[in-house]
Amino acid sequence: MLVNTPATSLSLDRQRTLVSFVQDLGRGLLVVGGVRAFAPGGYQGTPLDDLLPVSAEPPIEPQQGGLALFLVIDRSGSMEYADRWWPSSANGGATKMAMAREAAIEAVGLLQPQDTVGVIGIRFKLSGRTADQAARPRRRQAVCNLISTIKPGAARASCRHSKPRSSRA
């Protein structure tokens, strides 16, 4: 077992012995990462790098997983008024609902195709349903259109629901 072990702490002969131990004798080797193992531990190009099922070579491009963004928009009656704490010149006299919708639409516009977005409109308690969608460009526009329909004080948000794909965890 190697725990947070840099390649330099094992001689080339010892690394080859470990390879033989695993490949020729069918034994196991557990390698636990850390700040001194794998790429930071200098495993690239060593017998350990060839032996392990993972590559010590860092990816060329940074990889990022999908993001899930769920927007909860207050649609109580007070949202139809301009914000009393901001001078009307600062927000152009826009209502709180208009500002919330604009901010939500801007956030949806920043999503990538692998991302998921959901929208919930609340009044006094949670009501309506979510629009849980993959954030593909075509669907992003549909979600933005949905956000634009949320009105303050409405009885229910007119959001449709679609189940997320089962491949997502």
C-alpha cells in the first residue's frame, strides 16, 4: 500500500519490483492519493504510472462537471412595487419582480449545455412546479420565456415539469 507517496521515495528497482508483484504474481496494490502522489508526486513516465489504472498526467484542458441551478423567485404581492430601499434612478423605477426576472434570465444565459436549470415561483409557501431541464440553448430560451411569465401575486406559477435524465446523479 502506498499512501500519499511520491515516486522519488521509491527507487526505480523498487518500482519495477512492485510492477512484477502485481503483474507477474497477481497481487494487489492500493495507491492512495494526496499532495505528494500521482501528478504532484512525479509519477509521470515511471513504472508506477504504467501500472496504475489512472493517469498521473494532468488533463490538457480543465474539466468541469455539470451545474444544477434552481431559481426560487418570490412572486408575492410586494414584488409588483419598486424597491423602496433603492432610489428609483438606480433601478430605472423597475419593480422588484422585473429586476428578479432580469437577474434570473441573465443567470440562465450563463449556463452551459451540460447544465440543468429549474425555476420555482413562490408566494407565501412553495407552489407551482419546476421546469427542470437540460440547459441546451433551445431549452434555455424556453426557460427564459417561462421566467418572463412569472407575475407577482398569481395563484400558481405556470411551470411544466420534466424528469431529469436518469444518467444524472
